[in-house]
Amino acid sequence: MAALAQAQSAIEPPAKPLPPAPVSVTAPVAIEVNARPIPSFDPRDRSHVRFGSLQYRSGLVLTSPFPGFGGLSGLRLDRKGERFISFSDKGNWFTGRIVYRNTEMTGLADVEAAPMLGPDGRPITARGWYDSESIAIDGSQIYDSRVYIGLERVNQVLRFDFSKGFTRSLGEVVPMPLAVKKLPFNKGLEALVFVPGGMPLAGTLIALSERGLDANGNLVAFLVGGPSPGQFSVRRTEKFDISDATLLASGELLVLERKFSLVEGLNVRIRSIALKSLAPGALVDGPVIFEADLGEEIDNMEGIDAFVTPQGETVLTMVSDDNFSLIQRTLLLQFVLVD
């Protein structure tokens, strides 16, 4: 039991400020990433493939001899679900492609690590900007888009124009509402979503806090730019915190959440919230479409994205942050949305 408690406690983010990061890279470098398949999301019953509204597709445990690999806090995929942009909470980019056999993920290829660069051209870690925790993309091609990165501990957002050098581009600070600066230390901006044209709130950057609470104990969130900027709240239930979000073409905002306790261990879930319900002053909520705990193949799940296959299936991809811990794992999981 003591070992289990120790393993579970490593999932909870540290309360102290991060020190200068020894695993941050200073220049782009090609790296090797190894993958071990996860044959079943439920190791107790391989025939169990349906989990709420999701059906397990495939999964990988990722490892690398490169010491800076890990701490993955989010990802965004291209329309085929192949090319990806990911990043660590130590201020590193990770890019490459997912390799498939039919619909099953088998590994990663062409992986490169690169430092996130600030407005001055130096790695953002040089100015003490750590805990890069959230990502959004404005554009249809991930390698030629404007990429937003949320920095939790300083509660700032950087925008990178990937058309100007890809991961070598410089981040510029995005003006944010004053209330963003008041979010709690280590529980600040945790999820970003950019709303594309043709949808309600087109041109808006949605920013969700991990555990910034309003006067009623609900989760604070923001609409930045777009047709109706302002602050709103996401109903908090069962002590879950937000860890990421993604937007479906159907107009549903899928919010990935997690909670941890020494009694219950780690739990993750996904809620579906209608984009059209978001408005300044609104309190929004939606049904839970997926739940899992340590009985399934989960870890500290911090990133989620979606793509649609040529057959019309919506595939959700989730990634975990191993906190650079030997007793945690970097997982890449895929599910098909069936309801």
C-alpha cells in the first residue's frame, strides 16, 4: 500500500516553483522514441472495448533514451491524425508523426525536440517561464499555423507563427484579461482552444483554468478576442480539475478532466459542452462521455485532440504527462467516438 500511495502521489503536480530545467533543450535535435503497444485499455478484460461513448482503438507506452523526453502536456494533430505537435512543461517542442498499421498506432517517427523561443529569441526557460501546459492552433495545417501556448505558472499565453520558421519561430505575448493574472499559482491556464471560422464564436481563443474558482466554486474560463470576449465558468463537480480540451466540428467542446486523492487514486473523465452555450457570464456544463481510473491503462492524462477519418469516424487522441518520474508513464491513447 505504501508503494501504491507513493506512485499515486507522484501524479499530483508539485506545489513548489520549478527549478531551472536540466531537461530543456537549447537547440533542435532529432531524437529516438520507442513504443510498446497497449493491447487492451482494460487489462483485466481484453474483450472490454467500450468505455462510455468511446471505443478503444489502440495505445502506446512511449520511452526515449533522450533525457528531455517526457512531461508532455498536450498535443495537436493534422487532419489525418499523423503529424503532431506536442510539448513538455519544461518548454520543449516535440514534433513528428504517428505510424499506423491499418488503424492501430505502432510508433512515432521523425521526432524532433526543440526549445520554445521567446520574443528575444532565447529559450523561454532562460527567463524563468516554465510549465507550458496548454496548446491551441489557429489554422488548418498544423505546420503552417499560429500556435498558442499557455504558461501556467506565469499565467501568460505566447503565440508562435509557424509559417516563420516552424518550431524556430519566436513567441509573442498575447494580451489576456487582467483576471488571468489572478489565477492561482500552479492551477492556472491549463487548456486552450481556438475556434475556427464558420462556427459559433469564430476567432475566439477559449482559455480554461485548471482550478481557478469563482465565488460559487466553479472553474474560471475566458473568451479572448472574437465576437463576444469575456469571462465565464465551467461547473465543477466531484472535485475534478480541467487538464485540456478540444473542439469537434459538430460544435461540441470536449473537456478532459482529472482528480487525484490518496483514497480514490487517479480518475479521468471527458465532458461534452456545447460551444454555443459559451458566453460572458455563463455557467456551462455537459454530460460525462468517458470515465476511467487506475483499473484501466491511464496515467496523468494532460492532452486531448480529435481528427476525423476518411470513413467519418471521430478519433480522440490522449497523451499523459509522466512528470519525468520513473514510476509514471508517457501514454498515447486513441479511442473512437461512437455516440
